[in-house]
Amino acid sequence: MRTIKALKADVLFQLKQGFYIVYIVLILIYMLIISQLPSDASKIAIPLIIFGDPSIVGFFFIGGIVMLEKIQGVLQYIVVTPLRIREYLLSKIISLSILGEIAGIIIGATTYRESINWLLLMVGILISSVFFTLLGFLTVTRSDSVNEYFIDMIPYMFIGILPCFSLIDFPYNWLFNIFPSVLGLRLIFGAFYGISAANVSFFIISGIITNILLFNYTENVFENRIVYGGESK
Amino acid sequence: MIRVSEMDFTYEKSKKKAIKGINFNIEKGEIFGFLGPSGAGKTTTQRILIGLLRGYQGSVEIMGKERRMLSKDFFENIGVAFDFPNLYQKLTAIENLKLIGSYYKNNCLNIDELLERVGLLGDKDKKVEGFSKGMKMRLNFIRSIMHDPEILFFDEPTSGLDPINAKIVKDMIVELKERGKTVFLTTHNMTVAEQLCDRVAFIVDGGIPVIDRPDNLKLKYGKHTVKVKYVENNVLKKEEFPMDSISHNSNFFQILKSKNIKTIHSQEATLEDIFIKLTGRELL
Ligand SMILES: Nc1ncnc2c1ncn2[C@@H]1O[C@H](COP(=O)(O)OP(=O)(O)OP(=O)(O)O)[C@@H](O)[C@H]1O
Ligand SMILES: [Mg+2]
């Protein structure tokens, strides 16, 4: 299958470009921070870090990866191969989600002393990781340089992060449960502190639907800007 | 293989037409050259045929189907070498080929053989970032043919290559044609066009004033003369005679008999001269 082939290409590319080294350093830094916290604080910090890590990876790594592919011109070549845009997007999402899962499991297993619902943790990471990677894609299709990326990123960053404050109780805060970042965060907290089965199923379904819609939108934007980019430049 | 009729194209953010109602056909097994100065519309036409620009007017038929109706499977049978080598810099030559090659259904041609042919076999495990421009262009070239496609698009295939490597690439293009592949290439370089192309189209300002075989063009528009240089009273003199009436040109024979001849050359117009004559434009 072409998506698997593309995944192989992505892993090799990320490895050779040094993304995995950066990632290992990042995980070590998280673990160092957690080990310095008093145990009360770390109980809150661990789920937050496990949530925050794939979002940062999704956002910045995808930006770096696609930017490098643009600069090297590889992206220009990929669009004249049989690889579909959706396969291209999917393989990148899978590669970064796997990173997020591995990091989440390592951080959870090495720092948290009580029990964790691992399956729930992994689902939570997946939902938020896919969401942030898609936001990262939307940003990078706009920008032609790293500097532009950091500016174009701001609105998408808000879309991803701001709704997460709805975890603090206030009227109608459930309205924010359409954001996969909120859902991912709730599921991850659920993996640590418990969560009702009804909520789990609702959050997962809601997260999947939003992510699929966003995926289709991203595919469209990507096709218009990258494949047929020459039309409007 | 390719039929283009009354094709018009205007870039979205521009008011004037980049392509103005052009017509041409390319047959299977033909090398077709697009020649023209910078900004004439070569890349634009090529990008429309490849399918990277939408919204053209008129008709573009490839392998019997309208371009805009073709799916992504079309690319299984297409090979493209852009004029800029777009390769994974941190990956080796062989990784570059294998990763991209894995996206095609066709089994790839023997990659080592291709690398050997363009003199890169010894460098196959080196990272592309350390390659010279010419090495990158050669890798770029074989990447476009490794999945054995039916139609090939080459944008300036010999630019950045030294004469020896340019010759290798030109030979390989001719071999593709001999194997029945259809080649569409663009170039500024008239010598390349003359050596390779079965037919050439001159493109200027988005229009095609001339399409013909290079030898026909030379026959039709080239001046065909004989230039004689001889020494008389210690001075080098030269004289030119039209080829078609040479057999009964008494002046010519007189010189041959009585003068101290230094050189005799037949003169042919180059494709470049004909281009300038027909379009009023310089190439480049
Ligand atoms: N993205 C674009 N947006 C608007 N106009 C464009 C764009 N690309 C090219 N053009 C214009 O279209 C015309 C044809 O350009 P094209 O790139 O096809 O020329 P070319 O023959 O390939 O030239 P070169 O030999 O320099 O590669 C030019 O007038 C150019 O300015
Ligand atoms: Mg061009």
C-alpha cells in the first residue's frame, strides 16, 4: 500500500533530518521537569505534559518537515507521482502520532506512581495529536518560509489551545467539546483519574468526527495551495 | 499520444494570457521539442499537460482522454524531470530512488544499471547534499525514467551538465524513443533540439508560429552556400556561392582553377538562425 511506503519514507526522512534526536532531548527535559516537582503538582503536570507534547510535536514538527520538503523541492516532485494527497497527509499524521504515543507511554510509565488506563491514554493522545498535526498542515500550506510560519501559526495555535481552558468549569463549557484538543485532554485526564463510560464514548466519537471533517478540509486546502499552487502565485 | 487544440491559459492573478490558442500533436515514439525564449510559455504548457495547472481553455487530450478527466493513476505512466533537481538532501542517491520508486505499481527498472549509466553507481550510498549540480541533475533524470513510463516530460534536461554527461543523457533520451516512449522536452538550447527532436515547435509570447522537423526547417529557411577562402597577392580573400547553381557557376570554377585555395566550406543556417529569422526574437 502506498500509505505504508510513504510512512517508510517519512520515518527515514525524519530520522535523517535529526527530528528524533530533538525528540529524545525533549522527552528527557520533560522527565527532568517532572522529577523536580513536588508529588502533588506532578499529578497534574504529568497528564498536562503528555497532552502538550504531541500538540507541540504536531505543530512544530509538521511545520519543519513540510517546510524542508518544500525547500528541497521534494513536495513538488511528490505531486507528480501516483501518491495521493490524502495518503501523503495520512502517513505524516501516523508518523507523528506514533511519536506522541511512544513519548506519552514513556513519560507516564517512568514518572507516574499510581495506575493509568493505558488504552484511554493512547486514544486521548491520538485524538489531540491528529488535530494538532492537521492545524500544523493548514499553517504550513500558507507559509513559504520559517519566519512566515511562526506568524501564520498564531491563529491556529489559538484554535488549538484556547478551548482547552473549558476544562475549568463555567456555564456552557461543554460546547467546547467539539474541539479534539479539548476531547483529547479530557480523555487523558480520564486515563489518570477515571471517567464515565458514557463520556468516553461521546468524546471519542466527537473527536473522530471533527478530525475527519478537518482532514477533508485540509486535503482540499493542500491540493489547492500545493498541487495547483502555480495558478494563483 | 498528446493532442492539444486551441489551448488558452491565463494565470489567476494576471490579466494577460500566458498561452494563446496553441495547437500541436505529439505521436507515440516521438521526441517533441518546445523551443523559445524565457517567458514564452514552455513551462506553463508543460505544467498544463502534466496536470499541475487547471482551468485551461480548449482541449488537451493525453492517451485519448481529456487531461482534466484523468485521475492520479495517470502519473503511473508519466515521468517528469524538472529543470531544478528536487531531491531529498539528507538521503542517499539510492534511498531517493527507492522511496519514490515504491509509489509506482510498475516494478522499477534496474536501478544500479541506471546509476551506472549516468556514472553515479560509486556515489549511490552518499548523501545527495554533497553532490554537485551536475550529479543532482543526473539523479533527477534517472528518477524520472526508473518506473518505465510511457510519456516523459523533460524541462531543460541537459542544463548544468558537462558535455560528456550531456551526451550520456541525450543518448538515453534517444534510447527511450527507440523503445517507443513519447518525449516532450523544453529547451533554450538549439543544439540539443537539433540533435534530439523529431519535430520542434517555436514558442514565442504564448503562441506557436512554427512546428516542423529540424531538417525541414533548415531546408526551407536555411541559406545553403559554399564559402571559399583563397590567397591573392598575399591577402586572404573570401567569396560565397549559392549551392543550388554551383555546378554551372563559372566564377566558382575560375577561382578553384587559378587561385591558391585555403579552405572550402558548405554553409548551413543553424536552427538558431532560423528561429531568429522566423520569430524576430533571440533565444535567451
Ligand atoms: N505563477 C505565475 N503567475 C503569473 N504569471 C506567470 C506565472 N508563471 C509564469 N507566468 C507568466 O507566464 C508567461 C510564461 O511563463 P513560463 O514560465 O511558461 O515561460 P518559459 O518559457 O518556461 O520560460 P523560461 O525559459 O524562463 O523557463 C510569462 O509571461 C510569465 O511571466
Ligand atoms: Mg521554464
